[in-house]
Amino acid sequence: MASIAEFTLEADAFPLGATFEVAPAATLELDRLVPVGDTVMPFFWIHVAGEEVDVIRERLASLAELRSVSVLERFADRGLFEAEWHPGHLGLMQAIAAADVTVVSASGTADGWVFELRAANADRLRAFRDNCEAEGIPASLQRVQRLASASGGEFGVTAPQREALVLAYERGYYDSPARTSLSDLGAELGITGQSVGSRLRRGTATLLSNTLVDGT
């Protein structure tokens, strides 16, 4: 049975966590992973003050795990990065590829990383955990949900996203000023505040795409 699993890692357990050494308040969101020859090229957004984009690029460019890093787009509050992984240091990327699981979403802050992975069956999720252990990567499984119950919801949002969106609305997260925090919402849902924020962002993007935005 196909499932979606949520794994968390410490900030420094993934090389891109070096971002938070020079920009502690930054938020990184994976855009997509592109296999290229013997390596992988991740594209990711880093939400940070514009003047910090070059500082982050220089820090990431110094990592042994990366062949190259470039900034494709930059705005006042974020930058779109492209990186090329060194084949000898794929680490988590190799663990994902070898287990044949798909990255649905991934986000990171100085508090840690949240990876949402889709797998065709439980054996592939176990393979991913085994691969992480073999690579010395401390990935912690937070929850697993059958894909059938996680997809196909109203307006395209998944069940976890709907749960987070509704709770945030009911608790006044969207009020001004807000009557609750991501940490408080996470405590109610049994997940981290970072995970709640990730679900809210993805759920909101899906709602906008399927309601107000016309086009593909």
C-alpha cells in the first residue's frame, strides 16, 4: 500500500543546514530534485533578507558535498538556488534514491528538517531508514499515512494539511494579532511547530492553486 511518511532530522544532519550557520533565521524549502548523470541537482528557495543571499551562497559553495552552487533568482526576501551534489557525498540523496522513494516536500530551519516522502510500500520506507543508518544519518520517523487517505481531499489538500489548516483557523492563528503560535498548534497535533508551518504553507498553496489561480 502506497504511503506518505514524515521524517525529521537535526539541522546539521543535512549539508544544506550550513545555511543556518550564517543565516539563523532563514527557512529553506526544496523546490525539486533533478537526477543528472552521476549526481543530483536540487533546486531550493531560501527565505531570507536579500543581502544575505550571497553570504549563504558563499557558505554553501565551500561545502565538500557540493560541486557548485548558484543563485538563479533573487528577491527582497528570498532567493532561488541551484546546487550540484558531489557524487562521493550524496548521503541523504543516495538514501532516497536507493530506496526508490519520492520527496513530496522538504523544508528546514535552524530547528531542523522535515522531509515528506512517498513510498509504494512499507518495504521501501524501511529501506530508506536502513540506508540512512548506513550513511550515519539520524532520520526520525514521525508519522506514516496511507496515500489513499492522504490524497484526493476537497480542493486537493491532503488530510494532514486540512487538519492543520482547520485547527489554525479555529485557534486564531490567522487573526491579527495571532491568538496562537505554530508551537502551540504543533503541541495539539503531536508534531513540531516547523511541521505545522510546512503543512500550512503547502495546504495554502494548494488551495490557492485550485480555487483562485486559473491555469496549470
